[in-house]
Amino acid sequence: MAGIYIHIPFCKQKCHYCNFYTVISQKYRDGFISAILKELEQRKNYLNDKHINTVYFGGGTPSMLSVSEIGLIIDKIDMLFMLNKDAEITLEANPDDLDQNKIRELKNETRINRLSIGVQSFNDDDLQYLNRVHTGTQALKSIEVALYEGFHNMTIDLIYGIPTLTDQQWLNNLDTFFRFDLPHLSSYALTVEPKTVLNTLIEKRKMQAISENQTVRHFEVLLEQIEKQQYTHYEISNFAKEGYYSKHNSIYWLGGHYLGIGPSAHSFNGVSLQWNVANMKQYVEFEKTGTTVLEKEVLSKEQQFNEYVMTSIRTSWGCDTEHIQNVFGDAFISNLTSLISRFIDDGRVEKKGPIYYLTNKGKLHADGIAAALFMD
């Protein structure tokens, strides 16, 4: 499997918690689509003629693009790459961009066949804390209209651990998701990243700080409710009905190859990581100025192993010792066996056959467990 990711950095305003590369200014909007098309042309050989199973428009706010702009990009991909006819093509969208006309045009005039709606919460107090543009009412309406217009392959994002989000309101958010009977949910704990507005506001005591106890409670409720509704918890933050796993994100988690297009986008071909500069001016003018927009790192065997552990341990497929043996060898197996034993002893990891899995207890500490298993 191989996929293409298109990073659309434009936003109407910056969410307090966001640490992705985004821009509020529209100064370089006119040249941006042209730069995207040019980069696709320049990097058409990166995936070595692999069939493209997925295309993902992420951001930022990709739904700020016009339907015609989205169509241009998809048509260019179809012309340059071996894009499967049944490829999963996802658009991240904010509720305030999804009026009925926009949704209908996306459905009828583009090959977008999956929507990822950034709801985050149906509660206005939470949305204000996060500095989201939309309201809870707009979030509800966007889902209703998308379903009405035929977008049944849809996911929404919900954030838990928001200081303004009570335990009952978190249950209400989940109940609302279940009532829509959507096939997929992405749900994340609110984290305070360095250099974000949220971090600054909390340090200045202008915003309420996050409670770890609240975050743990919300996560436990999430797992309990998801199990009751018979969704599969196939990655730490992702839950789906059978047949509705995110094909694009599964490429990342299963070690597949992907091409990232746009400022700050990352690419991986199995051996090296590449990433574009996080600078809109430099990106838009790269062809005219001859400036490189790419940086590259060839991964050592140890780094390749660490990448595998970091992604696999987070999933329902688990960390496969047979794969490690075949690809990396005895020393890596020995190191992993030694380091992982303490997490088995304390109930955070279990082994079934040749595969290590996180338990529900371990899922609360996924990143820390993965880091502890890395090969130096």
C-alpha cells in the first residue's frame, strides 16, 4: 500500500492547542495550488510506480479550498500516479466550512469519498477554550447534512481531557457520536505542547490547566463506551466498525510508503524520511528561486526498528517478534525481550503468540512504553 498526503496549512484562526504548521495569512494563497501541482510533478517517481491506495488532504483546514482547487489536485495525482479507482480519498474539514452546497459539490464534483470532520466537542464552552471557529450547533448540522448528501464513510474528531468538559458532557459527546451511527471515531487527549498558545496561557494562569486524573477518567470511559458499541480499538486514538479503518493512517502504522506534498509534509519510502520546509513563502517560490524545500534523513537500522516499534505497539496488530527477527535480527529481539519484560510484569503489555500488545492499562502510557523499547 502507498498513499499521498497533501498538507493545506491555511486556517481562519489558530487553535490554542495546535502545534502543526499552519498560516492565518492568505498572502500566498494564489501561488499555493500551483506550487502543489509543481511539487507533484517533481516527485512523481518517489513511490516507484506503486499503486496509490489513499489520498489524504490534511491541515490546517483543507476545507478552506474551493471544490475546483481540490478537483485540480486530485486530477493531477490521477495523471501522474497509479491512483486506484477505488482509492480512499479523505478531506479533513471544519464544520463551519460545510454548508449544504459545499458538501453537495464535494460529493458530486470531486472524488472525495471520505470526510474527517474536526468536531472536537459538541459543547460550546469546550470549543471556546480550544479557540475553535465553529459552534456545537454547526458541528451537529455538518454531520447531518453530510449524511443526507451521501457521505457515509465519515469520521469525526473528539478531544477529551478539556478542563471545561465535565464527565457527563464527555458521555454526552460520545452518545451524540453513537446516535449518528458513524463508522469511525478519532479521539485524542488534550495535550499542552511547547510553544503553543495554550501552553503560554496556562503558564500565565489565564487558562485552566489540564488535569491528568480527568484525562485518565475520560479515556477509561471512552474505552468502556466504545466496547459496548462494538467498535474496534485498532489504534490508540482510533476506533472503527469493521471495514472502516482509515486506510491512509494504516499506511503509517503498518510501515507503508507515503509521499507528503506541501509545506512541512513528510514522506517515507522505507529507508529514508524526507520533510518539506515549514515556510509558506519559501515553499510557494521554490521553483522560481531554485531553493530546496526538502530535508532528508537516511534511517539507520536502529532508527528503522524504533519507527516500527513506535507505530506497531499502538495498534491492534501489535508488535510482531517474527517480523523483527526476519528484518532486524537476533540482537534486536534480545534487546526488546529484555526491555519489555517489566511492562508485562506490571500488566501494561501482554504477549499472544509472537506478538506484543498493549493492554488497556498500557494504552494510557503508549508513547512512554514505546520510547523505553527503543534501540540506541
